[in-house]
Amino acid sequence: MGELFAASLTPFASPAGGVDHDWIPRHLRWLEANGVDGVVPCGTTGEGPSLGFDERKAVIDSVLAHRGKLRVFAGTGCVALPETIAATRYALERGADVALVLPPYYFKNPSDAGLLAFYRAVCDALPPGGQIMLYHIPPISQIAIPTAVIDGLLASHPAAIYGLKDSGGDPEHTAMLIARYPQLKIFTGGAPLLARALADGAAGGIFALANVFPRELRAVLSAHAAGDNTATAQRKATALSDLLKKHGAIPSLKALVSPIADLPATSPRAPLVSLAEADAATLLAQARSV
């Protein structure tokens, strides 16, 4: 069966406050009890780029200390190469299964040679046995990871590349990666694309939606594994995913996770803002009616 990962939320006490580390283990236990195989802290949904370097390490530490049976793919991509190397080594040396490495996203339109040099430097600095997952999310990073870069990394560091998370939103691109790189674990990052990705041979999915609706996503995986029609389960997952679009995924999920998972209220970090009380109530009612 394919694997289900939650791109896990980072709980902040307030828009300008620190991380609520007591919140993290409660959420992890709820995720584990509701069908999640692993978590990805400090990624996009975890507001990784909004974390200071020491904060990122502390979040990774909290997740690893309370992981239980969950696998951990730690988000370690930073703008600066030295910080990416340091964060990646830190996560892997402390027990993360894989490091999910976002491309350096400040300078746009980097050459393939430049992007390859960045990732090769990260791979050169890995601890023994360490592996990375490439993070293709051009709608957010505005930096694609082209096949020329993947090919170059597999030529120079084949044992260092675990796989790739494709959050580009194009199912044809995901299918191409699966067919072209059978030696890699290809995960889709789009919940509405899960059934299609599984049919094409994806290893599973890594989703923001799994923070709050893991059972609905697990239903798609279970139907696929059983050889059943995935359409009904996929329609529900897609409908829930669509609800997040109006106010943005992170504020919406933080409004939903507290009542649905029975967790303390938590905030996004500025520049993201929490939903207004009326909007949160409407969103919760809509989610419960799906």
C-alpha cells in the first residue's frame, strides 16, 4: 500500500510568538491513530521558511522525540546553501529518515548547472547513509527541478537521492517522473491527484490536508490497495481540499485542526493570519458536511 504523510503544521502561540512544543506530540499521536505513516515537519505547511534556524532545529527535535512509529522526512531546504547543509545534517544525524530539500528560492531562473551544484554540495555533506528527497513545488518556490538536474544527481550521487515530492500540480509530470525514475520514491503533494498518482505507480502522498483529514486520504489509499474503485473516496478528499482555497491552506487547517483533532488553538506566523471567528465557524460546518 502507498504511504500517507502529513506535511505537519507548526503550532505558534500567536502571529509573532514562539513555537508551542507541547502541542506537537498531541498532534503526532492523533495522526498516528488516524492512519498516517509519517510526517514532514518544517516544510511548506509547517511554515519552514518562517522559522529561524534554531527554531527549525527545535521543531525537528520535538518531532523526533515524539515520533512513535511515524517516519520523519524533515524539511531542511533554506535559501542559503550553508544553512541547507547544516539543517540537513542536523536532521539526519538526529534520526530523521530523509531530508526534504527545497531548492534555493530567492534567485529566480537558476541555471541547471547552478541548481545541480547546490544539490551536489548538499549530497557531498550528508552523513554516512543519509538521503534527501527533492522538493519540486514551483507554484511556491518558483524554482522547478528539471530532469537534467535529477539525472545529474543520479549520475554523481545515486545512493543519496531517496525520491522526489511533486507538488507542481500536474499529474502528467508526476507520471513522467514515476516512469523515468523507477529507482526513486515519487510522492504526490496534491491531494486531488492522489488516486491518479497511485494508479501511475506513486509511492504515496505528502499532504497538508492530512493534518486534519487523514482518514479521508487513507480511504483513497486503501481502496487503491484493495483494487476497488477509488472515485468516491477521491471525490471526498478533493472536496475537502477545495475548501482550503478561499482562505489559504495553512490558516484554514489551523482553524480546523483544533476542533476536529481536539487540540488547543494555534496560530499561523505573520505574514499569515488566523481566520476570523465567523469564517472559521463556516469552514468547520462546510467540512463536516462533505
